Amino acid sequence: MPSENAFDASAPAQITITRDSPQDVQTRQIKIFLDGEEQSELLFGGAITLPVSPGRHVLRVDNTWNHKDLAVDVSPGEKLGFVAKNSAGQFSRFLLIALGAGPIYVSIEPAPTRSSR
């Protein structure tokens, strides 16, 4: 009988990517890729949870204007969270307001930890 602290290299892990940042410009979809395979498109307010095997994985977020890659090491049973967002500089914001289009930059970063208070 295995100990409750035994290491199980086959335990499933999860990566959750949300798109709910208040700094997001809330326009343009973000395509989510895991290890080179497209998984989903997120609109503002969306989220996706991907089951992954333990080990190294590459997340890519792509808004068709630009993309960012993030390599992550996932431990067995680990649940990682990330936030993807589209953002614009001041000039880009002006173009978005005036023309309805402009350069929008995509990013992905670890999700802030939320306390249970």
C-alpha cells in the first residue's frame, strides 16, 4: 500500500488560463496553444482549463498581431493558473478609439493568488 506522501509521476496536472484582467482592452480574441497545438480562443471574460502531463510545456498566446511564449514546468498533481491579456499603449488606445483598430500587445503571466478571506 503506497504512502500518502508517495510521489506519483502519473498524477494529472492542470493549467488554467483566464482572460479577466481589468487592464485588458477587451477586444480581439487570444488564441491559446499548448506545445504547438491550438486549444482554444479566449474572448474577454473567458477561461480554459487544460489537463497536462507532468513535465515541461510551452504555452503560447497569440492575438494575430503578436504572440508570447511561456515555458512552464509542471509537477504531478499541480494546478497552475495564468492570466492572458491584450493591452495597448497610449497611442494604440488613441487609434482604437479613433479608428477602431490599432496595435494590441498580448501577454501571459502567472495568476495572482487569491486569498480565501
